[in-house]
Amino acid sequence: MALMITDECINCDVCEPVCPNDAIYEGEEIYEINPDLCTECVGHFDEPQCVEICPIDCIPKDPNHVESEGDLMAKYKRITGQ
């Protein structure tokens, strides 16, 4: 699954720079995650970096973008050209 940022986001700016796929961007009200770029850090790290660094725990899995570990790895390979 891709991840999503909930309305509890406080716009602290810590998640966006740690995303290896540049999937996180500043939305109109809160930060948002582009599901086409989010691999939950599969291929880069063992854990999603945005989840690790978020001080308020507002980045759950996005139920609208269900993906298996294999799907996330395929997306990682597509994004990185590997």
C-alpha cells in the first residue's frame, strides 16, 4: 500500500525531505503523498522514513491504494530505473 497523511498533520516539514522517492509534497492545507511514487521506502529502507520521523503518527497505510510487497518493489524499480 502507499501511505497517506491524515488531517492530524501539523505541517512540521520533517517528512518531505526524508522521502527517497520525492512522493511527499506540500498540499493546500497539509502535506500529501503521491501514491504513484510512494513505495513505503521498499528498495531504499526497511521502514518508511516518513513514518519513522513523524512526531504525531499521522501517516498510515492508504486503504485506497492496496499494494503487495512485490507491487511496491516493482514500483521502486520503475521509479529508479533498475
